Amino acid sequence: MKIVLTRLDRVGDLILSTPAIASVRRSWPQAHVTIVCSRLNAAVMERHPDVDRVIVAPSPRSAAAIGRDFRGQCDLAIALAPCVPDFQLVGATRAAVRVGYTYRRRYLARATSWLFVNRFTVDDADPLLADRFPDRPVAHEVDQVLELLPIAGGTPSYRDVVVPIDDVDRHAVDHVPPGCIAFHLGLRWCYGGATIDSAIQAIAELRTLGRPVVVTYGIEALEAAAKVREAHAADAVVGGLSFRQWAAAFEKSALVVTVDTGATHVASAMRRPTVVLFEHRYYRLSSQEWAPYRVPSVSLRKPAGESPEELASTRAQILEAARRLLSDAT
């Protein structure tokens, strides 16, 4: 049996699809499994034990062309993302079983789904529905994707998110102190109810908990990282890591503090307690759909504004959440 999976969006979303990918492997242990990724998220699948081949799509526009390459060569194709390029890729394979999912209020996508897939599910994850019906829980994205397994003919038999690392990755971060607080400096620390100056203050306040604070960052946050270095707020500011090395740095930590980015889900894969600061808008949806998965965590909401009082209140919440999670861990 030959299976094609596709997920062409972000790093965090692909990490949250790894329980479904592992369940595919366990449902069809003898199958050859290919996954098509984007240039942005392909590192998640590097050396992954549950896939046999990784194809990197040059752009979303190439999705259908890649799918056509599998015509007559795959039995099952699954779109792990509710996105047009993934549906186009799956549809182009013309596999006997083509599976995907979409959201209830994406009416056009629902109406046209049968052009691409012949089995699909509909999920209620929607910001307006989440706010309108506060008593109705929003399914975590892990569970949304796992719902594809039964309609594909498989079993959702695995639920942990997976980012495999090895001793080479661990050796690359020997300079990261064990038991630290890892503070991931995503750009969302710099706007929309947050500022870089307030983030620097939060880092300094976290150091009062008696553990070293290590700031990690990606290439998009170079300027913000430079400001943290200049302020001497952290014990270490670490960039230039590969994806696996970044995960290894989190593995050494006692706690991860982050805004709503892929760092949340890397921390879950490393089984680390996590404090996440979600955006003020659509907080109810985001804090359920993309919450840390199966690890101790605290989800906080950014303030509506950036007044000194609002920023100070947020920092106090971060510090208290970190203190509580570290205390519970000991």
C-alpha cells in the first residue's frame, strides 16, 4: 500500500499532526508513507520514524503538480490541513481514497470539497462560533486531525506529539544550562498588547525565580534578540539553532515561556511545562485549539492595549504562572 500525506502550512500545525501521522503508520505498518511539506515546515519531518519519504513543495502553487506525479501510484491520500493547496494535491493524486477536513463556516470549501476528496469531516473550530457559544468546547487541532483516521480506514492509536532528536542535537546545545527557563522570543512579544521593552522586563523578572533564563529566537526576531542582549536581561541569548537543536534546548529546560508560535508545540513534544501568551482577539478559540498538548501549562491572554498598567499585569501573570508550574514540577 502507498500513502501520501500533505501539510503545507506552518511548523506548529505539522507538529500537531504528528499523532495522526504516527497513527497512519500503526494502522498500515507495511505501507510506504510519503509526506509533502512546505519549505517552512519540512524540518519537522527530518529523520521522522513514521514516514518513508519527504517531498518539499517549492510553493503552494506546485501542490497540484506534485499530486499528479502520484497518479496511479498511491492508494490513500490525506490532507492533514484544511487548506486549498493540500486539497488540490490530494485531489490530483486521484487515489481511491482521498481524505480531508474543513471548518463548518467555510461554506465554499464545504461545497467544493467533493472536487478533491471523497471522504471528509467538518469541524466547529471557528472564532465566531467559539465566542457565540462559550459552553461549547473547541477541539484541539491534534484531535481534529486524528478524526481523519477512522474515515480513512485507520485507527487513531497514538496521541503524543513527536519531534525526534538525538545525541548529536543534544551535544550542539551543551552550552545551554540544564533546568533553565527557556523564553522563546517570537515577534508577537513586540506588538498587539505586548512590547519588546515589556518582554525584556518579563525576562528579568523570571530570573528572580532562581533559574537561568535562556532566550531562543529565529531569524525573524534578530532585531528583538539584539535588544535583549543589549539589556543583559537573560543569562543567554541563543539563535542560529537548527530545528532539532532548538528542540534539544527545550528538552534541557524546566519550563518554556512563549507567545502563540510553533514553540508551544515543540515544548509539548519535549514534554515541558509551558506558559503561553495568546493574542487578545479570538483568545477562546486559540487557547483551546492550539494549547500546549498533554503537558502542564498555563494559557494567558494578551491585554487589549499596551498601557503600562496592562503590560505590568501581564508580566505579573507570567511570573505567577511560571512560579506555579515550577513548584508543581518539584
